[in-house]
Amino acid sequence: MKWSALDYDWNQVRAFVATAREGSFSAASRALGLTQPTLSRQVSGLEARLGVTLFERGKRSMALTQAGAAMLEPAEIMLDGAFALSLAADGQASTLQGVVTITATSLIAMQHLPPVVARLRRIAPDLQLDVIASNSVQDLKRREADIAIRHVRPEQDDLIGKLVCEHAAGLFASPDYLDRVGRPLTLAELEGHDFIGFDDADRSFEYYEDIGITVPKDRMQVRSGYGEVLVSLTREGLGICILPCGTYCEGLERVLPEAVNIQFPVWLVTHRELQTNPRIRLVFDHLTSALQHEADETTVSHSSPKV
């Protein structure tokens, strides 16, 4: 092997891939936590090392040149290899020091994670915990998070998932809205009510169809992809909304709780390489216990048939 051909600066390769993915130096510098001039110098340094121009520079965006497009896939393979090395090293760690990153939807992060974080801080004071409240699926393979709390089973072979519990959700509305429009006693009496949807319009209608509610197109004029926003819109009296049961729904009124009680799965997901990492295992186990306990309490408080 010609080892001298492999003397690339990894930071330059990383800057190239980040810029290609983010679309601009400014976005890539934010993603990497670098200044824009530093990232620009790294990309320029790689171009000088390779002897090619990787990007067409625009005022607000960057476009890959033909050479840049050809280089991107090999560079991403290098990136995957670096992440694999990082995962393997973390999997061999033997201390409770270091960072563990947890990602969850905003409502779960708000209600369920703070007590777990507080307990872990007492047990392992040298542990650093980063919580990413996001509705997007963080990429565990690329180390955007160490543990993800998801509502779907992981499909990738190198990820492991544990179904820890089911949480409850239902229909909620503000008392003012129900005073104004009326409190339905049956699913049929939902006709004429307004509903709040989610970020995907078509999928929003399907969610309600799945629980036996047909929502006319003109009865869902407000939507959001963020849990806290959905709660606030519901409080504002803009209609009925499917929400997870939790303390954030205090002050809202449950609509048809006997007829509509939704159960959704809660999965804990991590990378196989991290199974032997003690700090990941500690956080994983405490999350499992906390989520199961919360689900048991919710089931007792909101017991009714599943739909």
C-alpha cells in the first residue's frame, strides 16, 4: 500500500462533507461549531491538496462541481469509517466519565427526561448529559445521539431497540372551545368540530381516520409539527387535537376518553457497539425504568380500552 497517498487532513475532509450536506459555509460552520473563516480555509486547503475545485462559490449557497460530486461519496465513506472507529472506542470504555447524548420528541424531553437527568447526576456526577429535543430522527450511526427515544422500531441491522412501554394519548380541547362549540358525547357528534393537525397534512387526516374520525378538509386549517405548539394551539381554543397524556395537558379537557384512548409504543434505541459502554448502559437502564414507571402511572390514571 502506498501510505504516503493517505496523508489527508481529516478536519479538511470533514469540512468538505459538512459543507456539501449543509449547502453553505455558514450552515456547515454552525453544524461543526467552527467559525466560518476556519471552515472556509479547511475546504480551500483540501482543494489545494487534491488539486481540484470542489465547490462553485455563490453569495448564499455552495454548489458541488463535477469533481466535488465525484469526491463526495469517497469522503462520506471516510466519514463513516471515522464514526465506526469512534463507536468501537466508546464501546470499550470502562468508566462513567464522558458525554451521553439523548434525543427525544420535545414533549417527552420536557416531561420525562428532567427527573432521569437529575437522578443520573446524583449517581454519576462525572457524567455529562446532552438532551436533544427534536421531532426529527437523529442519526445514531453518525453519532448525532447515543440513545434515541422513538415511537417506531429501528430497522437498521447495527441498531438495537428495546420496547420499554406504551404511552397513552387522546383527544384534548380547551374548556372555552368546548363551551362554545359543545361537548360531544359520541364520535358522531364530532361532526362540525375543528381539529388541529400535524406537520404532514395528508398524514394528519390519516391519523384521525385511524381512530375512526373523518375530518373534512375545511375542518383542519391549523397544523404544527411541534408538541409544545400543538398544546398551545389547543389551549387557544383552535380545535380538538390528539395529544399524549401528560402534565403539559393540565387545564385542557379530555374529549371522549372512553371512546378514544390511543396507545403508542416507546422504543429506546442505541448502537450495538455501545452495548458494552458502562455510561451508555447506565443511562439506557435508567431511562427504561423511568419510562416504564411513567407508563404504569398513566395507565392507572387513564385506563380504558385501546383503540
